[in-house]
Amino acid sequence: MSEETVRLEVARQEPDGASRRDVFDVPFDDRTSVLDALQWVKDHADPTLTFRWSCKMAVCGSCGVMVNGRPVLGCETFVRGFRTSGLVVEPLAHAEVLRDLVVDTDTFVGKLAAVKPWLVPDGATRLPLAGDAAGVAPDVAPDVAPDVVPVALAGGPAPGEDVLRAVGPASGHRQTPGELAAFKGFAECIDCMLCYAACPQLDLAPDFLGPAVVATARRWDEDSRDGGELARADVLDTEFGAWPCIQVGACTQVCPKGVDPARALRDAQRVATETWEARQASTEAGPAR
Amino acid sequence: MLPVSPLRVEHADVVVVGGGAAGLSAALAIAETAAREAGGTRAPVVALVSKVYPMRSHTVAAEGGAAGVVGDDDSLEQHVADTLAGGAGLCEEDAVRFVVERAAGELWRLERWGLPWSRTDDGDVAVRRFGGMSRARTWFAADKTGFHLLHTLFQTSLRYAGDDGVVRRYDEHHVLDLVVDDPGGPDARVRGVVVHDQHRGEPLLLAAPAVVLATGGAARAWGTSTNAGIVTGDGMAMALRAGVPLRDLEFLQFHPTGLPGSGILLTEAARGEGGVLLDAEGRRYLADYGLGPETPVGEPVPRTMELGPRDRLSQAFWHADRDGRTIPTPDGGVVLLDLRHLGRERIAERLPLVAGLAKQFAGVDPALEPVPVRPTAHYTMGGVRTDARGATEVGGLFAAGECASTGLHGANRLGSNSLVETLVVGRAAGEAALAWARGASAGRVAGGASGAGAGVGPGSVDADVVDRAADVADRYLAMRGRGTEPPAALRAELGRVLDADVGIYRDADGLRRALATVEDLRARYDDVRVADTGAVLNTDWATTVELGATLLVAHAAVAAALAREESRGAHQRLDAPAADDVPRHSLVALDAAGRVEVTHAPVGRADRGPDDGTRPSAAAPSSPVEGEGA
């Protein structure tokens, strides 16, 4: 590293809650990231500085922090942009601080689990949208249901037996590039929680499912192979589901992966309304299927 | 002097160490077995222990894809043949067959779980070409295959991770060591793992009759590496200390296209899609180093030029560098990965991550300019010696994924074979571990935890096991607030010497230098400085514990490299350029005094220690697992 240094102020907090601010002069060059700067402090100035990191290529989602009030991934944010202003690094907002820059992640994972972020396979629960009268089953190839499992020879081929046999499922769903594109953007979420730090509504409603979780719920809803939309609607159409969102759009602005959680929230609110109306209509029309 | 730490005890049927693709596959296999049996036998409990959160695991960074035969022009036989050819004599053929037979099945399973595989216009799963593969058989999700694979597995696992679920997660819990009876002996048997709960700041014994190690590789030891900070060889070190040999550890794959300095990976898929490599003069230099004949730009031919095996491409770079054909930079010589002819649209569709990484971390737009690249440490071919299903010679101990050496990769891994290995062997190891645990709880194996999954507290665990676990915890906790050697300096020196002397080409002088350095670093580590004395989220301590594992595994790798006086696959010796007539595995073990010992063993059935009938198969019942014909 060159001789040039930058002023790095870091918010510190002990597990017992005691907090303070520390300031370091950190050497840097054109390639020094905020994460590199924090690691320099840990290696050369204060080994007790506590922060998360892993991949250093903006895909694992570990190293989210606030830099000068803005939530960013430390690994892809470069110190060179803060030469004159200096940096103030703080833990992500809207999450309990466990120590220094490490915040609670369990609450987020709990919210994620609540929206059933897995493929609900066997259909008939896809929403009647845009005037469809009946639920629409996802497009499942007819042979998808049971695993097609040719029995392999026990313990592998016997001596002299050279026949290789495929084991396990031998088919799946068809999905066109267009059907893939319908949800792929939402599937790019890396669970970094920057959008939670940015969302002002979490000040008022800390239990709000939040942008990333609703985006993931919509990722599954919009997947042509999934039939879980109604089950997720039960979670999204609640006081702290999709409704706390007032479309500020901060989530979409700070997302490092180009996911558009604001759109997901808008869609979730629209679907919740349509679902409610569809359920009302089917109640009036007689017993639901 | 040692504080007596209060040791919490919890039980599981199976402990899975690691939350990446292999660990999640193992846990999901157990959860699915339980779901099929619902209402019958007592539901098992699998403890899924991750030192991070599972979705942060390094699987997330895998880019290119996963191999599985689907096309009419392809066959299982051809996938086996390609893998054996890449492995240069060191593959275990039964493991190759085992994985190849199950590869497409596991990829279809992920499809059914919702993985967003890239598609053809007709809606079929698309496959792409990959280095060393004679057919297009690599399934992919753009160039973020590992990311989507990991998140699909993790989100699917949440289904089984509710309050009464089969999967009990232990996130940000750092595994310190295994508890093993009679380590290295004939009755060796695992009893559980000693864990540090980083949130509560206290140690924990997870008692279980079966443990699956799924801790990933060790290539972070090298200074320039594609690997995340968490890829520190923890499980390999634990297995070695427990008496399980590490096999073929000298075979370290250098990926030919990393970003200079950072080592960030640019996937082989960039070449599979038609990218080419150019020297300083703009020439396709690979043709001059035995990888020709030169193929037309944008029309990649399997196993030729840019799609040659990774070891050959990295070796060609080394020669080109020595011949003065690279572009000098402060990070060493570089060559150019040229994608411009693909066009912006194709790059955005097939290689969005490559485009983003090049822009963000190298300041280059690959649609307009070629990207500077150089080889970087990437994948640990060797690891904990297991059979095809992940069983080790310690009763109840399994390993899967990059930390294991099943024999699939031999001396050189083909790109896209490792992701399927995590799925196939992860699943098989999970099923085998559950079968073993049930044998144990039925009393067929001594040390079974009959109350497994039911309790908290030392009730059904031998007091002796708790005492040994407490000793382990105390020993590690006592590192805090002691020592004089700064860990960062030890880590930097290790990375430097491995880069310099244990790289693409090696020789005896360099390897002896490296060995002496690593031995010195290990001696200095005995007095390593851990300044942070905090209990909660003490990352100074945790990363220093990791460094101890990395140093041990690096020591084993260097010793194995020095002992292999031939050139084969990813291990190239300038002072021994020929391959031996008869290929042999290397095995590293610790002797009674803890010294690193290297021996060699033949390839094939004679080396099938875990399969020789003396162990797990005796107790792994003739399987309750349906469908796999296990």
C-alpha cells in the first residue's frame, strides 16, 4: 500500500451494549476496499474489531455495513472515493447489533422461512389472476411426479459388470426462457440485508417482513413450476406482510444485485387485493373447491 | 490455569459440519428419509453446524456449472472416460462411476426443487461445454450456478427446519474438533463434535453417533486464491487429528483465469461460451504449448485450446510467462481473456457475473476490452480419504464435497464435476450416516446414543466423552489473551511461500524451502497472539483457530508434494518431468508424536480401506434408503 492514508471512523459496540467510536488512519491505494481497510485495522491496529466477510466478490452477502450513512457491501466499495471526506463505518441499520459491525441475522432468516421460500410442487394453488376463474396448476411435465429410479446393482457393478445405469430422477419441468425471466431477477437476492437498512418503514414497523423476503416470496410465486402462491398470500396479506411498504423505493436503490424489491412489494400488494377479491367471489358463488 | 468451562451438551442423530452444498445435501437427504417414514420410526435429528450462515458458504461462488449426462449424443460411459482422462491415473473408478450414474439425477432433483437452470428456447435444460469434457453436459444457471444451487438447497432446507423439524441449524457455531474413541485404532469411532457457539460465547458438545464433514477445501492457504476467507481446511485438519489419512493433497488446482491480485474467479464458462486467451502480442499462445490446433475464434472445440484441461492451461501460462509473452503488472505477468466477439447481449445473458466482476474489480468492460487474467489457487483435489459414499475408516465419520477425497477427481478435476460431487456424495453420506446412527442407537454399535435427538444435558452421554470434550474446549479457549506471534503475519508468510514454491511447477529445492517455512510457522503458531479476550463473536480467536487448521493442512500438502517425485496432473515437478509407470496415491497421517508422515498406496481396490469389509458396511445396514439401491 502507498503512504497515503484515509480517516476511518468505526462505530464500536460491546456485546453488553457499551458503545464508542474509534478513528484510524488507514493506508490505501486505488484497489483498497472498505473491507480491506477494516482488515488492515484488525491486522495492524486493533484485533478486536469485529465484522463479517467471506467471498470478497460480492456474492456471499456477509459484509454489509453503513458507509457514511449508506448501506453497502464492504468488499465492492472502494476507499478511493472517500479520500477527502473520510469514512464513517457503522453496522447495518434496523438490526440489533451483536458486536461492532456484526448484526443479528436470525430475525431475517426467520422472516425468510415464514414465506415458504421453496417450491410447492403440486399445483391447483396458483392464483386465479386477471379474471381466471379456476386455479391454474403449474406447468408440470406429466412424468414429473414419481422419481424414475432404475434399480442400480447393489454396491455398484459386480466385477466384470460394466453397465452404467442412471440413478435418481430422470426428468423435470419444462420452463421457457420467458418463464425463467419472469422471476429470475428476484432470484438474484443474496440476503445481504442492505435493503432492510435502507427501508424507512422498518423504523415504524420492525416486524415488517421487509423487501428482500417479499422479493423472495415473489420469486417463488412467479416461478411457473410453483404452486404455493395462496399459501404465501396468507403471510404477505397481513399487517406486517407486504402492507407496511409505502413505495419509497430505497430498497431498490441500494440493492447491490439489481433486484427490484419495490416492484415485488407492489406486486404482492396487488396480488393480495386480487386474492381477497377472488376469495370473496368464490365464497359468494358457493363452496370453494 | 485453565478455566473450567461449563459445557452444554446437546444430542443429534447426525451432525453435519458445514452448510454448503455437500452439507445441505446430507441434511436434506436425512430430512427426506424422515418424511418418507412419517409416522413410523422416531424422526431423526440432524444438527447442521455452520461457522457462518449456510447461504454464505463458499458454494455460493461457484460459477460455471455442474456436469450431468442428458443429451442423446452423450453417454455415462463418455462422462466416466473424460473424468478418468482428466484424473491422470489417480481416479478411483468406482467413485467416478458412482457419481456419474447419479449426477443427472441430482441435477433433476434440484430442478424439481426450483433451481433456475438456464433453458433452451424449447424450455429444456440447457447444457454448455466445459474444459476436458468431450460433450456439452454442463448444466448452468447463467454464470452463478453455485449461488443458485446453494440458495435453492438452503431455502428448501428451511422447510425442514421449523421448531419440530428434522434439521436443527447451528448457525455461526465454530466446530473446534471431533470427539473420537480410539483415534487411529481399529475401533475408532466418532462420538460427537466440540463446538463454540459464537453468539452465546460458550462451548457446546454436540453428541452424536455419526458426523458428516462437509467443510470445503483449503486453497485459501495460498496467497492468491479464488477461495473465500472461510475456506481454511478445518474438516481436513480434524480428520487428520482423528487418524484419518489425507489423500493426494499435493494436487491443488490452479484456475487459469483469475483477476490479478485479488485472485477473483472468472469462470471457465467464459471460454466455454467462446472466449479466447491472448498473449501480450494478441496471439492465441495456447497453440504453442501443445493445446492446439488453433480453433476459430468463437467456435470452441472440446478439449482443445481454451477448452483444454485446467492444469494444462495453467501450465501453458507458466511457460508463456517464462518465455516473456505475458504483460508485466505489479501482480505478475498477465494474459488477456477476450470476450469482445461474443457481443454485449450474449455476455449479459450468459456471463453477467463475469461482466460485473471485471467492471467492479478490474475496471474493465469485457464487451469493449479484453480482461487481464492469471492463474490462481482454486480447488483442493485431495482430502479426507473416503469411499464413494463418503465413509472414512473411523466408525460413524463421513466426509463429502471438497474436503473429501472420494477419488472422483484424481490428479486433476474437470470443471463442473465438483458441484455434482457435493450433491451426490453429500446425499449418499447423509443417508449412510443416518443408517449408521440407527445401527448405533439400536445397540449394534457400542457408544450409540439411545436418546439421540431427545435431550439436552449430559444424561445419555458417557461422562468420559463430556470430559474429553471439555478438555478440547478449554484448550482452545485458553488461546485467548496469550502469545506473541501476530496471526496476520503467519498467514501472510504462509500464502507467500505457497505461491512462490508450491505453485503450478515445483521442484525439490523449492518444496524443501516451503516445508522448512511451514514447519517454522507451525512452531511460531504455538505462541500465536490472540489479543481479543471476549467471549461473544471473538473473530480474532476464531480466525486464529482456523489458521491452525490451515497450517496443518498446508504442512501435509507440502510434505506430500515433496514426496511425489514425478509429474502428474496438477502436480508438475521441474526436476522429475515424467510420470511414474504405476500411479500411486499419497497418504498423509500423523504419527504418535504428531509428526506428519507421507506414505503411498496403489490406486484401485487395494486402496479401498474404508470398503474392505472391516467397517461401516458391516454396520451400515443393507439400507433402509429407498431408491438408491444402496
